[in-house]
Amino acid sequence: MGFIQHIKEEFQIIRERDPAIKSPMEVLLYPSFKVMLSYRRAHRLYERGHFFRARRISQRAARRTGIEIHPGAVIGKGFFIDHGSGVIIGETTVIGDNVTLYQGVTLGGTGKETGKRHPTLCDNVMVSAGAKIIGSFTIGENSKIGAGSVVLEEVPPNCTVVGVPGRIVKQNNVKVPRIDMCQVDLPDPIMEDIILLQRENSALCNRVIDLEKEIKELRQDGRKEELHEDL
């Protein structure tokens, strides 16, 4: 794909997915637009072995936009970063088509591996604000990662993941479409666990009260029997 085509594609993606854009000229000011143009240039240089030149372009873009994309990362079509400040994408990251990231997202490595060290995001994945995906595993297509989650293991397709560490709370019952960008309508597994513990604690307390009553009644019956024997 040529450079002009890349510009048209990035321009269209931002206008489609950001309702805050009121005029076409605003797209030119958007961090995602600037950083993706720089990334495409840097990635071509990286593939040709011009590593220093590629990194120079990517680091300059990081200083200007707050978005750091290593030129070695492989990114598909329809990629969009909303706001973008604090986003980090590692060298061996692979991103499919129509993926959306929000501010503060990290696609990082563990620091202890060689070769493929960073995650793979399949098509139509959405990663909400502040989420961290760490390691060389795959996030399946149509999956949604909740805000602030820390994902440390593979996620199957059509899943919703929330929490620290990230846990799958929905799978296949509701397929996450690409146009669904809601970051707040997510389950809360921690609160669900707390509610469950509260219910179990209440049940145990009631059982203890019942047992105490039974013991008290047995003692009273025993005293009555002793009294009758004495008489």
C-alpha cells in the first residue's frame, strides 16, 4: 500500500471511530494520525534493516504524541488509538485488523524471553484505557479487555476480560462487535466474589445460631432428665 493510501485510510478510520471529530481538518491534529504515518515509514525501514533510522523516526513520534510504537511491530488495517497518551507497543507485537486501543495501554514483554516476547492481538480486539497485556500469547478475535486489567495469559475468541490479574468473565454468550466501544458496561468479578462471600458468611452465621439453639435445648433437656432422676 502506498503512502497516499495510508493517509486516506488513517483519515477515514479516525473520522469513523471518534465522535469528537467535528471537521475533517481536526484529523490532522490527532495523535493517532501522526504516529501511524510515522510508524508506517519506520516499519518499512526496519524491514529493510535500517534499524537506527527506523528507531529515530519512532522515537521522534513518541516524543510528539506520547505513543511509542516499536518499528518492528506488525500492525494490520483499521488500527485506531483513541487519545493515545501513554500507549506502548513492543517490538514483536502482532496486531490484526480493526483493533482499537485506548490511552495508557501497554502491549509489553516479560523481559525474560528472546524471540517473540510480546502479545498477538487478533482481529476486532478492543483494549480499554490503562490495560496491560504482558507476554507472548494471543488475544482471540472479537475480545474486549476491560479498563485497568492486567492480562498475563492467552484469551480465547469472543471473550471479555477484566481484573488484576485478568479473568475471563464472558465468552461466546455475547459476541463483541467492532463498533461496540463501551468501556464501562463490563462485569465486576471482584464485587461478585465479595457478594458471594457475604452470602456464604450470612449462611454460616445463621447455621451457627441454629446450632447454638440446638445445643442450648439439648442442655435444657439433659438438665430436666437429671432432675427427674433425682426425684
